[in-house]
Amino acid sequence: LTRIQRKLGSDRTGLSDKNRALVRQFEDQRLLGQLLALPDALRKRLTTRRLSPSRRLQQARIALAIDLLLVAPIRLHNLANLRIDRNLQWPSGRDGTVYLVLDESETKNAQPLEYPLPERTRNILRDYLDRYVPLVDARAKPWLFVQVDGSQVTSQTLRDGITKAIKRELGVAMTPHQFRHLAAS
């Protein structure tokens, strides 16, 4: 019955009341500006505070994840499973455009996605890869988001970090999935 129900689809279309209310909050240009500036604000604190290597990596990871969601609103599962060697492509070298690429086997709707990342995001990505990933155990090389011990960061850990940072900094309860709603609006 569940399989048949999925094939029939749902009656509900559009945003839920909760998601509509969230999107409405960002009609305030000041709040939207704060969200857009959040990755840089988080990264700036990395240089002004004394943090352990694992805490520094965690904060850099959250800043990069938020920035990626702002320019490429992908699903959390895809974000957490980004691989440096497959999903980040630099066809012109590290000074050229970088693309976030998901092939059809990696997306829910079996449609490939390709996002050229803006220069600002490319610079944040390069800084993360050059400054913070070297703190990680060498076994972690294929994964973008990793712990200090080299293990891959789970979707739940990434979700919690993003949600807590946005709540703490902006006072808004926002999940990674809601970046997709904000982008669509």
C-alpha cells in the first residue's frame, strides 16, 4: 500500500505554513543580508578566537556548508556526501571556475545537477581545503566534510551545526532543506 500511495503522489502542493513563514522572514532585506554574510562572519571568528583544531574545523565546515547551500541549494544528503575528487570539478585549475556536480545517480529525481560556484565561494572552498582539511587524518581525503579523525561527517551532524549556527547568529530556526525553499522563492 505504501508503494502504491507513493506512486499516486500527495494532495498537498506548495509550501507548508511553516516554510511559508520562514521564507516571509527573509523578505526583510536586513535579515537576508545577514544570512548572506553569515559564512564570512563565521570564518572571521576563526582568526580572532583561540579554538582547538577540531573546533576550528567544525566552524570552518559550517561556514562552507552554509555558503554552498546559499549558491547551490542541494539536499542535505548530497551536501554531506560531497567528495573532493568527484563532486568538485576545477576544469581550468584552482584559479578558474569550480563546479559542484552531482550526476543522475546521486540525485533523488535522477537528474544531474551542475552549479558553477561564484568566486567568493571558490575562495572559501580553497581556504577550507588548504587551511582546515590538512588538520584531518589523511584517510579522509575523498570527503569534503570530515571530522579531525578522518571520518565523514554525518548528515545529522551537518544539519545540527547549520541549524544551531543560524539560530545563534540570526535568531531564525532554519534547516538546511529550507535553503531550497528560500532559493525557489
